[in-house]
Amino acid sequence: MSTDTLSRRGFIGAAAGTAAAAGALGPLAGTGLTKGKPSHAQGPKHGHRHGGDLPHENIGMQLWTVRGLASTDNFGLEGTFEMLADAGYASVEVGGNYHGNTASEFKALADQFGLGVAGSHVPGGHNAWRNNIEQVLDEAETLGIKYAGVAIPAGDVPRTVDGFRAMAEEFNGFGEAARARGIKFYFHNHPDDFTIDNGTVIYDVLLEETDPDLVWFELDIAWIDAGGQSAYEYVKDNPWRYPLFHVKDLEYRDDGVRETPGSVANPGRRFNLTPVGKGDIDFAKIFSALKNVKHHQYLVEEDDAPNDERNPAGESNTSWFSRKHLAELEIKRGHGRGRGKGHGHGRGRGRGRR
């Protein structure tokens, strides 16, 4: 056994132990894995209580959360996948790069640890769709994914009604090309995508002017909240347009390191991002708006986990704690049971054609 493997496992065990000591994980049988053998080989309930309503096979990780681990010598992508599989994740979402691998190498490593690939914020972003769409779709086919998308608009897209109207037309073209290859195109939001331009929330322009047979959406739950809008209302109005969620949590506080944009509803609120279940978002209420929770993917993301100086094992602890919270989340129609209350305000209108 290599020194690198030992150090990875030691780190995983330390992080899991830290989270367990804080009451995060419940009983664990240990975290060491046989190299190349996913934790799922020990059974889907390995190390986790199963009391929640979300399908555990639909709980994944956006790799931006663990980008620090994936870029270290001792962990790398292989060690990161090992940790995520051991924490009980079923899938990953590409976070803009393959961490030094080709698409085929990335897929092979995911397969090695029993992880599916739920989607991709494709390398090169929006401009890759514009300039290298066939390569984007070739790599999507190599990964075996159903969804490939854009994480953030290109720098030349203004946050205005006209800018988002032009982008909607562009997205329809991307979606048509993707559909021809058996892939679905999606867009992921940030707070300033809810900019209000002359009384209109510009995100609503995308929903209204993209073809629902060609364009889908990945709702980043913390970012819509920071954009001053209600995730629950958007999901309730058009649940079928959100096959993917970024399950991201935040806590509003006067000394928060982030601030909601000045262009959105309820601007200037300070907040910190947190592991899922430690913040103010009521995920149970949001997901109660879905017609069938089995038809969606729930992808954990915490952008600041690699930078959390208070928690040196932040990425690993975030992974374990967040996965446990989602696995135990109970949902009742019309009654959110998650911790805290959502702080979004307002609701978009006219959310596209069915």
C-alpha cells in the first residue's frame, strides 16, 4: 500500500471523526477502502442512517466544493472520489475541469469508485458552447452524461432584459444541438442572474423565452436566495424545468464575508456559505414543491469550503455533514421541516411553456 493511499485514508478518517464528534455522522464502521473498490460494495447503507425522503442514489457532489482536495498531491481526483464514495455519494458533477485528466480518464476514475456523473459545468464554460460545441458534446458522450450546461454567462452578456433575451436565443441553439446527440442542455444561476431591470427579474426572461423542450435549469438554492427570490415559488411554478439542484446553504449574519448584489431584491445583506443543514435555507419546504423527488438530482455545493480557515478539513467535513443531512431530510407536503427559514422574497412569473 502506498504512502499516498495511507495519508488519504488517514485524512478521510480524521475528517469523518471530527464531523462525528460534532454529532454529524452517526455510527461509522471506519473509512478505509480497498483501493479501487467503492464503498457501495459494502452496501448502499454503509455508515449512514436512512430516514429521509430523498432517493440516496440521487444525492451527488458538485466538485467545485472539493477542488482543493482534488488538486493536492496526496489526494488528487482519485483520493477525492474515494472520500466521496466513502461518504455515501452516488454521483459527481464536473466543476469546469477534469483536474488534469481527459474526459475518458475522469469517467474511468468515477467508475472505479462507483460514482455516476450527473452533469457537467463544461470546461471552457459558455464560450466553449459557442466555439467548440462538437467537442463539448463529444466529451459529454464520453462521460455518459444526460445533462451538460453553462455555469455562468460569458463576460460579454449584460445583466439586462435585452442581454438575457439574446442569451435565451443562444441557449435554444445549444439545446437543439445537444438534443441531436441525446443530451440535455442546462443553465446554472448566480445571484446577479436575478438582477431587476426596469421592474423585470432578468432570470424570468430565460424561463419565458427558452424552449422547455430544449433548455433545462439547475437551481442553485443559496444563490437564488441571495438574489432576493424564493426557490420554493420558482420550483412550485415549474418543477419539471429543474431536473438538477445545487443544494447550497447560507447563513445571514452581520459579519458575513459575502453580500447580496445591489441589483437584486433585498440587496446588501451579508452572509456566509455553510455546509448543508447548518444555515438558514429550508430545503424540506423547497423540495415539497416537487411533484416527484425521484425525478431530480440533489448536488451538494459549498463554494467556500476550500477556504474555510476555521476548519482545515473543511471540504471533507462539508462532504460528510451535507450528505448525512440530505440523506435524513424528511419532506411533508406544505410543511417544510428543514432547519431555519428561507429568506428569499418575491416570485418570478411566466416560467416558460410546458
